[in-house]
Amino acid sequence: MFCQVLPPEEWLRQIPEHLIWLPMWDSARFWGREFWLRLPSSLRVVAFSKHIAQHADEAGIRYFQLQYFKNPQDFAPAQSNERVLFYWNRTGLVQENMLRSFCEYMRIERLIFRSHADPGVSESRIFVPPSRLGHTVVEVCSPKMDHDSYLRKLSEANVFIAPRAYEGVGLSFLEALASGCAVLAYNAPTMNEYITHLHDGFLLKNKRSGLWDVLSRFFRRLPGLQSPMPHLNYAPLLPDQDWALLSTIDFTNLGLRARARHQVGFQLWISQQELYATFLAS
């Protein structure tokens, strides 16, 4: 079983019937239809994104599609006494001026900011905001906080900006949804597979410049199964967002519906375990 990384080409040629691949969308999105058609049909794929399932289906590859959900009962419900935004600057998705705009238009009283970047993120994307952004008080967390400390701090928030442009699954924004935060996320997989815009979350505009489209098409055409994956997940969010709409959102109800949807999703995840195990062992 290979998680994220593709099995070696010689294995795919010699023993494909024994191989299971769990591709993650944040890297698999660079592999286009020609790549999938070159894979042996006896390979089995676990699809945590409907887009991966679609690729596997079109290539005639056996796949098992499912969604992972957290148990909302493992998380304290989001607080509602004040409007508190949590942003973890993992990839530089939201830069300081954009963060200031979010706080202004959404009338954020307190910003909890964590600066702990993913490996490979440019130094230019890493910043620490001042103690205030307009009327918003800023609290900067230690970048070395452990996960339990992180979850305790998350429980103080009720609005959350998903930190990455693309996700394989996206544990940080799933934890926020399960907590009952209103999650603002880049409109791309897998965030838009968990969030229905304006019902249980808010999907931000994802229009890229022409350069990103050119780079994406270029890397899809690279020869070989093991084409290198560039870090195009680290692009900043564009400032052309619907600020007027964001200023009118009922974030409390978005968060409540997100937590309720996650409860249903978690039960579905549990119910799929036996079928998932059968697929892996068959």
C-alpha cells in the first residue's frame, strides 16, 4: 500500500495486482488523463476526493471512494461570545493586508494567529502581524505548540480560514468544521467537497493569474509516471473577494450547520469501515 507516493514503475509493471495507491489531490491534481491511462487497470486506488475517483473511473481502475470526517464529540463547540478568527499561516495563503481586510469586513474582535509554515514555503510568505489590525486585537501563538494546545486555542474561535489552496484531505479545516467554526476556504478540492457555499461554510474566489494555468498545464505534460510535483500549493489568495457579502454573513449559523453536517459525515465514515477493509484485503 502506497500513501500519496506512487508505487515504483517497475512494481507497476511486474506486480500491479498486489498494489494499492492512496493518492492525495493536492499532488495528484497535476497528473492528467494521459497519466491515469498509463496506469495498469489491476492497480487499486483509494479515493479521498471525488476528483480522484473520476480519474480512476475514466481509466478503468478499481477504486473505493470515501470521505474522512472527524468526530464532533471530540471537540469543544465553538464559542459565540465574541467574533474570534483563527488563522494558521501554513502556506502564506493570506498575507497581512488581506488578513486586515478579513478582520475589518467580518468585524473580527480577536485574531488568533499561528505562524508555523509547511516545509518548502518561501520566507517571503512568513510574517507575524502587529498586536492590532485596525480594531482587531491580535494574539500570536507559539509556532511550536503541540496539537492538544492547538486544539484548545482553536476552541476559542468561531471563524477559521482554511490555510491551504489545495488539500489531500485537510485535517486542520476538518477539525474547525467539527468544532462548529464557520470555515472560509479556497474554492478547490477538497475544501469544496466538504463545504456548501453559504450553507455550512464560505468558499473564497480561486481565480488565478494566467501564469498558474500555464504552469499547471506544463507539469501535466511532463513525461514519466514520477513527474516532479512543484509547490504550487503556496500561492497567496487574491484580493478580489466578495467583501460586501462577507460583511453580512451569519457566522454562528454557518458553524452550527458545519458541526451538524460533520456529525452525519462521521457516522457515514464509521459505516464505511467494513467495506473499506474488504476493498483493501480483496
